[in-house]
Amino acid sequence: MEAKAPLPDEVAVQPAQHVEAAEDGGDHALKQAANAIIEGDTALAIFTRYEAIKFFWWPVLLCMVSTVACMNDGFQNQIPGNLISNQGFINQFGTVYADDGSKALAPSWISTWGAMMPLGQVPGSLFAGWVNDKVGRRGGMYAFTVAYIVGTVLEMTTKIPGQWAAAKFFFGLGQGLTATTMPVYISEIAPPQLRGTMLCMYGFFLGIGQLTGAVVLYVINNQRPLEWRLAIYTEWAFHGLWISLGLLWLPESPWYYARKQNDDKALKSLGTIYKFVADWDSHRELRVMKSELHRQAQQAASHENDSSIMDLFRGPDRLRTFGSALAVSTQMLSGCIVIFTYTSYFIRQAGIGSLSRLL
């Protein structure tokens, strides 16, 4: 079994300072760290970013593994949207004819397919909160995995445009669930010093998945342009990668169990996440988590009668709400979603080569 990483002996006596490594090493630094900081603080708070990576490398690795779901998200988003530029796909679903007699995709179906994925994202995002509260973060992971697999099966078996639209809806449902579930999971298991970095990795691996999808389509369009279902079959590679590396063995978030007042499972989850840290005190960390949850409950109760969702549109919060929504709304209103989704199709219609479509 892999040895646990020993932590430095000497610790700072102030919460704002960080742990200084002693020359002789030792196995009891984390207990000393817990005693050196305020009882209500997490034992992770006193470490620098470098020290957090060094001593808490296992939670960091768990966060990285969870981003495989983000790669799956990006891949699923890229493949269905850009397949419409494939000649085999056009031959299968084309319902109108161009001036030269060749089949073409009906604009009505193109717009319908483009609308189905955002349409699925809305209930996926709204439903994800309920799933995560009721059955945990892993329950959310299972939910979006099932949605992606249903979408893939529909794509593999479809012969009509309507079934392809249904597949797009399920992919949107999965994307909404993923975009809500995984950032919450990552933020709850990542060390505080690295939380922002780990959350940024979501977008990074999302882009990796999209790039992989573009490369797959480029190869298929050049090698076997009429066998468009090969692109769909490659989706199973990402399903298998996510299920084998992430879904089957990622631990549940201890925060979920703490909110459910299931101390035994919360301690087990903390033990799994920090199992390679010598002298890790899961009981102390759980006390800190429960103290924070109690503080949140008190704060929510004190504002129960004087706050509502309408506060987002009053006073200073009104400007914040407007600023937050403006950028994304402007993109949607300008038609960027159509360009982003069907770039390959538009470039193909313009007669530009396949390499340019990949770029």
C-alpha cells in the first residue's frame, strides 16, 4: 500500500500563517496544526498552495479525475452538433433537395436540433439541485451518465430527424446536470487553497473534450465520410472512461452526509479523501463542517422573513443581476449559439476545405 505523506513538524501559531517544514520531518504535524489554529477553522486553512498540493495530492487527484465528466460533456456537445456537415448524415436526414439535385438538410430541422439541447439544459440544471440534495453528488453523477447514454443509444438507432432531436434533448439534460453537479462536487472536496484552480479545470477539460470531438469528425470526414455513425460509436469510449475512472469509485462528498446528519458516512468519506495524509483527524474536520452548517442555518433563519428572490432585482443587487446576465444573454440574442453549434456546417456550405473546418 502506498505510504502516507508525512506532514512537517512545526506549524505556525496564527491562522493566517502557513506550515513551515522542519528538517527532521515527523508524523504528528497535522494534529499540531489543528491545535495551532482556531477550533472553528479547518485544518486545511493554514497551508500554502504548494504545501496543499504536496500533502493533499490525493484530493487534488480526485478533483482531476472528476473532470473526466467535463471532457465527456465537451465531447458530447461537439459530436452531435457538427455531424450535420457530414455527407453521410446529410444523406440520412436530408428531406429537401438542392439545385443540383443533391440532398440537403431542411432549415426547420436544423433549428429544431439546435433548440433541443438548450431546451434539455433548463430542466437538467433545475432538476440537478433536487437530485444532489436528495441522493447526493454521486446521485447527480449517475443521473447525467444515464442521460448521456440514453442520448447515445437514440443516436445510434435513429433513422428519422425526430429521434435525432430527442437525442439532442437528452444530451442537453445531461449537460445541465453535469454543469450543476460537478462544480459543487469539486468545490466540496478540493483543498480551499486550490478550489478556484480545480474549478477552472472544468472549463479546461471541457475544451479538451471538444477538441477531441473535432479531431474525430475530421478523421471520419476524410477517411469514411459516409459512415457517420462511427462518430457516435466513439462516444462510448468517453462513457467507459468516465464510468471506469470516476463514477464507480469517486467518494461521496462529506458535506452531503454532514447535511444529512449522517456522521458515520461523513467520517468514512473524509477518511477516503484524506487517506494518504498521516494523522488526519476526520472527527475534528467533521466538527468544523457541522459548525459551518449550523452557522448557515442560523443565518438563513434570521433572514427567512425579510429576503426573497425579488431582492435580485432591487437596490445594488439589481445591477449585479443585470451585469451577470447581460454577457450570456447578448450571445444568445446575437445568434452566437447557432454559429458555435454549427460552425462546421456553415463553413462546409461556403466550400471551405476540411482542414479549415477542423481549425
